[in-house]
Amino acid sequence: MNLQFRSLLLCAACFIATVGKGNADDISPADWPQHGRTAAEQRYSPLSQINTENVKRLGLAWYEDFDTLRGQEGTPLIIDGVMYLTTNWSKVEALNAATGELLWRYDPRVPGNVAVRGCCDTVNRGAAYWKGKVFVGTFDGRLIALNAKSGQLEWSVDTIPHDASLGKIRSYTVDGAPRVAKGTVIIGNGGAEFGARGFVSGFDAETGKLKWRFFTVPAPDNRPDGAASDEVLQKKAYRTWSPTGGWTESGGGGTVWDSIVYDPETDLLFLGVGNGSPWNYQVRSKGIGSNLFLGSIVAIRPETGEYVWHFQETPMDQWDFTASQPIMVLDLMLNGRKRHVLAQAPKNGFFYLLDAQTGEFISGHPYTDVNWCYGLDPKTGRPQMVPEALWSLTGETWLGVPGSLGGHNWAPMAYSPQTGYVYIPAQQLPEPFKSEKGFKMGRMGVNLGIDMAGLPDDPKVLEEVGKGVKGWLEAWDPVAGKVAFRVPHTTPWNGGVLATGGSLVFQGLATGGFEAYDARNGQALYNFDAHTGIVAPPVTYEVNGRQYVAVEVGWGGVFPLMGGALARLHNTTTNHSRMLVFALDGKAALPAEIRDQQIPLKSRQSFDPDKAQKGYAVYQRYCLACHGDNAVGGGVLPDLRWSGALEDSTAFYSVVGNGALTNYGMVGFGKEISHKGIEQIRQFLISRSVSSFSHEAGTTKDK
């Protein structure tokens, strides 16, 4: 998972039909019943009513406003004309997929105080469906089963163990979509930026009873957990860690926060394992070992959790190079031989093909610029690392490409069997890496072990740095191992991708456009102004002979929260979270929008420069994750430079220290940060309000 974008930047879902394997042939073309539509998670629909010839006639058929202005990352499911969707704060709705009529709504009432446990907004990426039940993971760690017809709760379980198996620091959230395989509901979790020991759990779909658990990082003393992972962790993984490294306190990371794929052909469940905790490899493992199973794809049995094989993409991870990015299953002709493969474009910048049955490395080619390694060993796939990239061992600052947000993040890619291309929402965000002096792990705030210095407050520097920040849609030829074409975008952090039988590729953009391209050459054929940034992936379905395309809108996630001024560069959209549904000759229209960002209000308070400077360091450690680098809000949560609470130290402490706004997600930090430290944060924010007001007020006036 990404947490940091400090930006000194330089400078079975497997919906298994009641009977059957869940292959494409088992699924009606009219439906989108699983997270990636089919078990292979290719995000391709054969529907072709909307095509390259008529897509210009596409119009809004209906929309629904959500009850939050935060980011939306969900993939809706459509089954027999009913849409099941999840929104921020893990809320669930069932709608008539043709009209948008609300059938039922369920609010799991996630407590506001758990927002502080997440690095990347309180988003939810979707649900799973099986035998009349809708399964959803909640941000506070529950897995719930709802009756698909009524929305009534059928069962609920806490997926997080309440014992010593997770170590001393516990900061778990669930925002990924569950998968269902052979009557087992599988769910992972996030939290490695704060302190977590990764694991995945399988629950009985009928009762919610725990069937198995698989830990992705060994226990600190190599003790057994009574879990399916015991043997492989004790005999294979533990020796790849320093027995006395900082991971014994932090848990080591390795959370499976997004990609989980079940393949009926091999009867294997594939887990995309995340980054280390802390990021700093020297602190985490004393610079020793490859640290299994960080940055790995792990294959296990869906009914028992039994280990089968693994492939580690990024040994010794110290760049937040997760393998949590979407995995798809493909059948490709490679060197004259049909191969059943896994395909993934993880954050480290290489596109991988692995044998799905054995995990054998087939190929790995860079799909974007890469400078952390010279390339991959052609036989083993092991990266040949550049010595300077091992920043935690050298003690020097190193500018990495990709940075911690990756060449591709969580936004789903798609595959079209018509073109043979995989369409990747790619990006470039270089990042400097440097060890934090005197790092100590805390109970709150991020635990990265990395210097959190931010982007200098200089518009000229921002503009220069911004030249290296890019986003694009990439058509990748997995057989040839090279780019077929690219569609440039104004900014990074764009939405997931959909491919259709109409030779179209759909994608939403951070700048608010919803677009359609010719899948064969990338020609832009359609654009709709969604009034807000989009990161969620589109889906398509058919009801009563009419094809629809649907997408959740609402810019969010780690980059809008943490990216500060860089996240707002070329992007001034205001969040309006909605479900948008399109069809040919759609006649609906969005209401007129007030597009201004939060209005700058210059603080009337004076500040102490020394206290403000000290407050900067405290802010970057504890506040950056939600309120932006160098106190520049990214447009999702309040920009603290313009907060009325700055005018009174008592009011400010009641919020930051005592948690007066806990119900809204702003918990109190009084037990972690001293009263003096909280006042230093206020002094820093006042200084930022004063220093940046003229520029920000002018920018707002120009809109």
C-alpha cells in the first residue's frame, strides 16, 4: 500500500454460479457478477451495442448522488437487472440497474475513529455475490453478508484476530473487495504503513465461520499460529528475515489489501502481497534477507489455505513496491505454445507473465521508466538492483522511478481478446527516498522510517517538479512484451479501465473527464464532463436489450489526500461523489456545479517561526496522510490552512488533541503528541496560512 507521497519529487469477487466454475461461458453477457466480471478478472465485456461507430451518441441515462464527498473506488456488480454497489465508509446499495431506483440501502455504521488507521481514504472497492448473498468488507475490519433481495444482515464476523499473533502495533483496515471461491469468502486487509502483519482469511459463505487463515509474514519468534501458513513460514520464510529486526515490533507488513484472484482451471487462489513495515529495509530487517512474502504473488488452495507456490517480484522491498496491483488470468500463445498465465503490472514498473499452475517466471518487461534495477534475470525474474537504489543501506538520498505510488497502482487494467492488448492506467511520479534520522515506531501516525520532508513552498519548484509527473493509458502487448500505443493524460492517478466487444476502452480521468477510446489505436471518441475526478473502474451491462456503462465518480485515495500542491497541479475539480450510468441517446443531465475549492481565509494570528518549524516535522509525521504534503489540501478533506480552529489554541487542541470531531474521522492525538507538539502544529499551519494566502486566493479568484 502506498502511504507516502512526500513529494520532494525533483528536484468464485469470484461469483461462482450455483453450479459451474465461473468461467466466461457460464456468465450472461448482460451481467457483471464478479469484481472483474469473470473469474479471470480481465474486465472485458462482449457487449457491442455501444461501439466505435455510435459511441458519440452516448449520454447520461441516470445518476445517483452519494451521501459523502470523499473518494469512490468501487466496482458495482450487476445481476439480473439489479446493481449492487459499495461507497465510501463501506455503505452498500441495491438499485434498479435500468432506472437507478433505490431497492435497499445498508449502512454498517463504521465508527469515525477508525479513519486514522487507513493510509488512503475510507474507500471501498466493491462487493462479492454468491447464492443470494452480497458480501462486503467494512473499513473497521468486519466481513458482512447481506440478503441480496432485502439488504438484511445475515451474518457478520470480525476478520482481525484479537490475540498476540499480530504483534505490538495493530492498525488494520479493510477496503478491498472480497472474493468467493467454492463456498469460501476470502478477504485481506491493509495497514502496513502504520504497523501490521499481513494475513488473508477464508470464511464459510453460508455461516461466516472461519475456515482458514494464511499469514504472509512469519511470527517474530517463528512460533506456529495454528494457521494454514505455519509450515511454509517456519521452514522457508522466517530465514529470509533478520531475527532481531524492527519487523518484530511492527509486524513486517505484507498486507493483501487488494488483489485476490481465484482461477477455476488450476483451482488456485492468487494473493497479491504488499509492502514491508516499516519501508526502511535497514530498520525492518537490518538489511538482511529477501523478506518473504513481501512484494510477492502467493498461490494457495481456496478451501484450505494450503500453500502451493510463490513468486517474489521485489525482494528486500524498500520502495513500497507492492504486488497488490490487479492480477488477471490469460491464455496466450507464447513461442508457439498455448500458456495459461497470470499477468500483472505491479508498482515496480515491470509487466510480469507467470505460469498459473506452477508460478514459473515466463517474462518481465518494463512498461514504464525504471531506474531501481538494471532489469530482470531472464531465467529467474529476480531484479538486478542498482546499488544506489538501496537507499536504506547507503544512507544517501536516492530519486526513484517509479516512486512509491508506482508505475501502476490499484486502478484495474483490462484485456481485450479482440486486440490482444492489456490496457494499463499507467503513471510516473518520481520520488526521493532517504532514511529518517532517529526513527522510532509510534502507536499513531505513519511508521515508514523514511524522511518525510515535503515539496518546497515555491510555485516555480512545483512547476518544475510537475514536469516529471505524468499519467497515460497504455496498450500493452503481452505476447510481444512491448507498448502498442499510449494515450497521454494531463495528470496521474486516473481511473481504472474497461474493454468491450464494441472495440472500445473506457476510462475516467483525475481531471473529471469520462472518456472512450478506440481499442485498436487509442483514438479518443467520446468525452463527458463528470464535474469531479474519477479513480473507480467502469463496468458495462445490459437490461431489456439496452447496454449501459456505469462508473462511480469522486476523486480520492492516497494521492489526492497526501499529494498536496502536486495533486492539485492541473486539477482543480471539486468532489461530487456519484454513480453515473450512460446509454446511447441518454438524456439526463447533471446539475450545475459550484467548482471552487475550499475558500482561502487568511489566519489573523501571529506565529512563532521556531515553533512553526518544529511543527512542520510533527505535521508531516502525523497529519500529512490525510491533509496533504506541506499542509496543502488535495481537495478531498479540509485544507487546514483555512481552518477556523487555528484562531484559538483551545479550540485547536479540542480537535487535534481531544478528538472533538472523531465522529467525522478526525480522532484525537493527545496520547501520542504532547500538548506542546500540537501547539507547534498550529503554529506551522498559521505560518502556511499567512505565507500561501496571496497565491491561493489569486488562484481561486481565477477559476
